[in-house]
Amino acid sequence: MMQAGIPGVVGSLWTVAESSTAILMSIFFEEWRTRGLTPPQALRRAQQTLRDARFDEESRRYFARYLTPPGAAREFDLELMLEDFAHPFFWAAFTYTGL
């Protein structure tokens, strides 16, 4: 990959849940491309944000901005009610490998 000019990749160490991964990756790209963090910093911030997510109105508004189409926000609400994203299963699988 590095010979092809790709400086790094984000990968997962195990099969991950779809909606929580979509949120994590959306936050990752927001932190990396908009806020200017390095990819490893952006991934760590995304992992911390997902880990600390709670089912309340503030969290719903915060995460809804990352979700498209609109039905995805509803799906995330359902998952957040059922799952505790503090569990490492949802965020610890992701690693950044590269420069």
C-alpha cells in the first residue's frame, strides 16, 4: 500500500456492528479532514466519543448530524437504547497502521 502512495489505513481486528461503525468513521473523518487532527489522533477521538455516548437528547442531536439518510438516525437511536457503546466491542477493534 505504501508503494502505491497510501500513507496509512484504518482497519478492524474483528467483525464490527454496522451502525456504530458508521458513526465512528463519520466522527473520524470529521476530526481528520475538518479539524485537522492526524489520522491516529482522529481515530482515538472518534473511539473516545463513541465510547462515551449515552442515550439522551444531547447525544441524539450530536450523533444525528453524522447520520444520513434520516432513517439512519432512527436506527442509531434503537441501537443506542439496546447497546452500551462503552463496551470495547464497539470501538476497540479499530487500528491505524501507517506513517
